Amino acid sequence: MPQSHHRESHDREPRGRVAVVTGAGRGIGAATARRLARDGLAVAVVDLDAGEARRTADAITADGGRATALGADVTDAELVEAAVARITGELGAPTVLVNNAGIIRDDLLFRMSEADWDAVVGVHLKGAFLMTRAVQKHMVEAGFGRIVNLSSTSALGNRGQANYAAAKAGVQGFTKTLAIELGRFGVTANAVAPGLVATDMTRATARRLGMSWDDFVARSVEDIPVGRPGAPEDIANAVSFFVGEAAGYVSGQVLYVAGGPTV
């Protein structure tokens, strides 16, 4: 039996495992960090805003969980390596990674600046690459790993989001390649692609369109079979499944969490 499988078979219980969640200061990332803590994992809350990260970590510890907060720019290789080293020292070697950090800089193509293109692609794609490269060595050594990357229904195309759509489609290709390369080491890689979710980011989209949040939701849910926007917890639930032991034979998949079928 391969050594990686042997190690995983002796590590069935998630308690004691360490998860890293990026962009976890608020929204989907914060909900995911809290959910994984409830699942029994120690959680490193990483966010560009150290204060936001601290608030999420404090909420976890107040609920009896174990967490640490780090302010870090996921597009900076040196900062990423330093953050992972600190996480390893404070919580233990991470074997779960959720690449959630993201930004939007929406505009129509003819008005989109190079800076807005580079910023969005950098955070979503380079950030996921740097974090995964830094953490995967701990997963390979442990013979167990779970990588969950946040994509979006915008990967299928969305007006005014050429940068974001390209980045989120890239995340899917990145995920599938990770699954191929790392599977033999006991590591799975999957992506969650949310539809409309009530977060600060989507509220910013409504403002960009000159709409109130209520009007934006009312228009959007006309195309959502379940008739409501998603909540951050809906996405956190999907991440929790991929992270769990029961998902060990699921890898390289993209799960659309959008309140209905997505084509």
C-alpha cells in the first residue's frame, strides 16, 4: 500500500488538523473559517486586513475553537511563505487550504484598465498558486490534504467582469491540474462556484449598477429556481463537504452552488 494511503488511514478524525482560509475576514471566507472550526479543525484566518482577520479568529475562539489571525497579501510570495511558516509554528502543519481571497474591479472591456485586470487576476490566480505551493509540501509530507478553491458562476461569462470571469475560469483549470498532480499523495483538490451570494462584494456590484440591494436581489432571483440569494453559510457547507473524510474519492470537481442548475 502506498505510504500516503497508509498515513491517511490512521488520520480519520479531523480534530487536530489545521486549515488555512484566505480572504477570511468577512463574507464567504469568514463563514467558511467558522464552519471548519465547528468541524473540529484549527483555523488560520488569513486576510489582507489584519483587523478583519482578528475579528473572525476571535469569533472562533469565543465559540471554543482554535484559531490564529494573520494579515497577509496573498500575491506576495515572501509574505505567503512567512505566513505559512508562522501558521505551522502556532497551530501545526496545515493540511487543509481554502483559497477564497478575491476582489472585483468590474467594468466593460473597453473601459477596463490594465491595473484592474492585473489586480483581479493576481489575487485570484497568483494568490491561489502561491498559497497552494507553500502549503502543499505539508500535505505531501502528511500523506493527506484537502484543497478547495473558490470559483464562481461568472466563470461561464458575465457582462462587465472580463477580468473576474477569466480569473474564476482559470481557478477551475488550476484545480483540475492540482487534482492530477497531487492525488497520488493523498491530496484532493476541488472548486466551489457560488452563484449570487449576499456579501459585501455583491452589494458593491449592485452599487456599480446603480441599484439598491433589494432591487438587485429582486431582479436576480427571477433566474434562481430556489427563489433566494445564497448565504455565505451555503458556500461554507459545500467547502466543509470537500474538506471532510467522506470526500476522499472526490477530486478535480467543480460544484456550482447557485440555487439551481448551471450550464
